[in-house]
Amino acid sequence: MPNDLLYQIALTLVPNIGDVHAKALVNTYGSAEAVFKAKKKDLEHLEGIGSVRASSIKAFLDFTSSEAEIKFIEQFKITPLFITDKNYPQRLLNCYDSPLLLFYRGNADLNTAKIISIVGTRNHSDYGKMICEKIVEDLQAENVLILSGLAYGIDTIAHKAALKHKLPTVGVLAHGLDKIYPPQNKMMAKQMVEHGGLLTEFLSGTNPDKQNFPKRNRIVAGMCDGLLVIESSKKGGSLITAELGNGYNKDVFAIPGRANDLKSEGCNYLIKNNKALLITSADDLLEMMNWKPMPKAAQKKQRELFIEFTPDERIVVDILQQNESVQVDQLYYKSGLSSSAMAAALLMLEMQGIVLSLPGKVYKISP
């Protein structure tokens, strides 16, 4: 039995310890196992932990739940992703409340270069269905990963369109991987495991209870480069996801609708209040994300411009020259540089006019 996984799962079950505190503890001690083996007096003196949380850690004895989950993971070939793992979705690392541990079934790269989350109402119109399908179809050439929540309505349409056009698509669940909700999506979910994946932070046996959906939404908002809202009421869950995306410094987009259309009320609200950029097509989205292919002549010219860099700057430039644009999380992931080293390299490259900073913490070689 993997000892580290046993403690990783157990740490998510300790009372009074949420993701924020758990990550702080792992950052201090280096591993979940070391957290459980730390002395109570040392735990008590950590900022934000105190005597109550320290006591919860030292008094925790329910490792049987962790053992049962490991058996489930092994039986169904699930991949656990702890926050220190290299395959953990790196974009989530910039979210203060990102999950400590995720469970994944699938074959899509969760750290692929381009990820768009698509959310919207469960009670969509024909217009919403049409525009969702068209946008996903037109993203095919750029091999964008489509992320959504596997819910009724726009979520399901986005996943189905991605499967139809052979785009990888990942569904984020508000329950354990032992079930699919809604059950009508079981067949689609099976296809997604083969051409994308299913992702959750919840242990097996967890039901799709109401309080789990906002937690699910923060992953949908945090894992993407851009978040697209297609039809939503003003009080819909999609609006909550959009607000989360803004809080995580993601680029948020919305499809406008008629002024008196309740299904578009949320999208119009986001656009009106500068909480989302108005788009009407995939071409708009690609342009705003700076994902449109660059002319080869320009790429060649850029490669020939630069001669001498520090080792850290050279790493950054090499990564950017191989991609049209790169989100800062991906730069960290691909470079292996520390946050301070990356910040220093980017600052110098920007000052020299070599690198251009774009909205959403995206970087590219200056034209």
C-alpha cells in the first residue's frame, strides 16, 4: 500500500483542516506523512493552525477510510494527484483554495497548453445549443481542451461537441468517481474517460450534494486559461463560476443575448459590469487569448533576434519560442524554475522588450 497516499488521503479527512491549512502544512513539512508525525507543540505554533487544529491532527485515527479509498483507486485504475505531484493541474497552484488532492480517470493532459472552461444554464435555448456547438467545433484546429462540469444543459452540450470534433474534454465532478451525475450522462462519461477524463476532489461514496457544486465550480474556474459563459440567469451557478474565474485572474468571456431574455440575463450582466469580455465566435476567443497562429516568417525572425541571455532567461525564451503564448503556470511547470527566478527572468525580458505580458498572466515573444 502506498504509504504517502495513505497519509495524503487522511489529511483531507482531518476535522478543522481545509485545503488552505493543509497546503500550508505540507509546504512546511514537505509531505502529508511528516505532518501527521510532527509534534503537537510544533504544530500549535504554526500560523493559522493553533491548538484546536493541532489537536485534530494528532487525534486523527481513521486511516481505514484511506485504506478503503486506496483499494478503490487501484481497482478502477484511478490516478491520485497530490498538490506536489508534477501532473497535478499546475494552473490550480495559483488558486489559494485549490484542492490538496484530486482523483483522475482519463488520458488527457491536465497541463496541456490551451484549456477553455465552458459553463452555462441547464435550461438552454436552441440558440445557446447552436452557438456552443459552433464555438467548440471552431476550436478544433487549435486542439483546445474543453473543461466543464458534466451537468445538464450547456455543460453536456460542450462535452458532446468536443467528443464529436475529437477535442479532449474533461468533466469536473461534484461527487466521487464511483457514480455519474446526472445518470443520463453515463455513456458520455465513459467516452470522456477514453478521450479526455473525469476529475474530482471527492472520495468514492460521496454523493452530489448541494454544497459540493460550488467546490466543483472553483476547479472549473481555476484549471482553465479562459472561462466562457453561454446563457445563464443572473443567479445561476455559472455566474458564481465566472466570479471565481475573475478572482483567479482568468479571462472570462460571455455570449450576449437579447435584453429581455432571462436565459441571457447573467451573460448580459457580466458584460455590462466589465466582468466578462463580449464574444460571438471562436475567432473572437482565439484572438483575445492570443492563440491565433503566428506567421512562420515572424516566428523565424524572432528566433534570430536573441543572442545572449542568462541561463534562466534562456529557459524562458526557449519555451516561449516553441509556443505562440504561454500562461505563467505553464511556464513554471515547463521550466522548473522557482517563482523568484521566474519573476526575475520575466521582468528583465519585459524590460528589454523581448517578452510581452498579456491579460491573464500570459506571456509571448514580442513581435
